[in-house]
Amino acid sequence: MLKLSLKQGQYVNIGDDIRVVYVGGSGGQGRLMIDAPKEVPIVRSSIEENPERRKDTYYPEKKISAKAQKEIERILWNERHQGDTAK
């Protein structure tokens, strides 16, 4: 784990496409802006008093298959183009 101290406006790049910017804060709270691709899951967590409800690890949902993705694209294409012919 890496612990950093940042001043307002400073940022940390994670890989080539994720940037975390410290935008300020006061007391025990800080504010961050996270710029990442939509497919990158970002989860906010806090300390959970009930250990049965606590999730120590986050597992993103499995991606859909290429076949399912093509089918979704076909459906969306048909929806858009059927709307064009109805005008």
C-alpha cells in the first residue's frame, strides 16, 4: 500500500488512463476526483460495524461475451434505423 500526501490540485496517475486528483478538504475529510474509463469499476467503501455485511474484497462483474456484445450492437442498430424509416 502506498501512502501519499498531496496538496490541493496535485494528482496521481495510475497506469496510462486513471488520474486521481486531490481537490481539497478540511478536518477529517478530503475530496478526490477520479478520471477513469467507464469500464473501470470504482467502489467507495467505509468501515462496516457488522462483519457479516462487510465486503473486504470487491469483484467486478464478469464482462459479457463477444457474441452477446455483437447481439446488443445489432439490436441497437436495428432500433436506431427502424426509427429513421418511420419518419
